[in-house]
Amino acid sequence: MTLENVTNIEGLFEIISTCKGSVELVSTEGDKINLKSSLAQYLAVAGVFSSGCAKELELSIEDPDDMKRILDFIVSGESVE
């Protein structure tokens, strides 16, 4: 799943923390970083989100329900309900 122009980084991580399966950030080289890990989230913020907005994120999402949860978050204007 590719997400574009993500601005609510904290909200995205909050949604990811509620996911049942693994959610991984996939680099352009194909490396995967587990975003359910607090350390990995910190590293992602330091790198990918350093400008305050992620232009494009490639996520690998294991559980279809988790994919729906993340899509609902993005479609809702990135608000956490």
C-alpha cells in the first residue's frame, strides 16, 4: 500500500499501534522496518518524516482489517477517531 502526503504522523503511528498484524515501512531498496516498534517509529520520524510530511510511504500490511483501518484514517483526512 502506498500512502502519499501524510501529515499527521502521530495519528498514523497511533493507528498502526492498534493493528493486529505487522505493519512495515518498505524502503526503495526493499528493506522493511517494523512500524509497531517505538524505536523504528523514532527512526522513521528522524528520516522519512524530517520535513513534517511524508511525500510517499510504501507500507507492507499483513492483516486486511489493518489495511482498512489505515485507509479509513487516510480517507478521513488523517484524523484519529
